[in-house]
Amino acid sequence: MTQTRNGRYWEIYVMLHGVPHWPDVQLPASAGIPTVAVRTAALRELGYAPKATHGHWDWIEFNTIGDRVDLTALVIVVPLDPRGAAQ
């Protein structure tokens, strides 16, 4: 999960190797940083869930140009459908 460059949305997405466009859900940034429940619901919309053995979210801050800091949240996910989630 990261904030879009224009700062208007939080983008929750699943990084898939070899796929040019990752599935994503955008949530309004005006509502604040999405809670774990909101992030998990967004992942479920995409056909994924946090992995049971690694269900905590890691946070990383990146300093960018000027005084802006990019905040990124990471979690390991698994497809809800054992045959794989839709891409």
C-alpha cells in the first residue's frame, strides 16, 4: 500500500511477478491511513488475504525530494481461491 503521487488516494495492490499491471484498489486519502481491517477488506476484493503465518504489516518510509516522505505498507498475501486469484 502506498499513497498515489498526487496524494489523493491510498493504493492497495498485489505485486505479481511477470504481470505488467498489478491489481489494485484505491481508497480516499482524506479518510486517513486505512486501518488493518480496511486494508484486509481491500485485499479480499482483489482475491487475496494476508498469509496466516505472516499476517502483520511492515512499514517503510522513503525520503523523497523536499520534505515529503513516502510511506509504504507491506504484507505477504495468499490467493483466496486455491487455484489462484484473478489477475
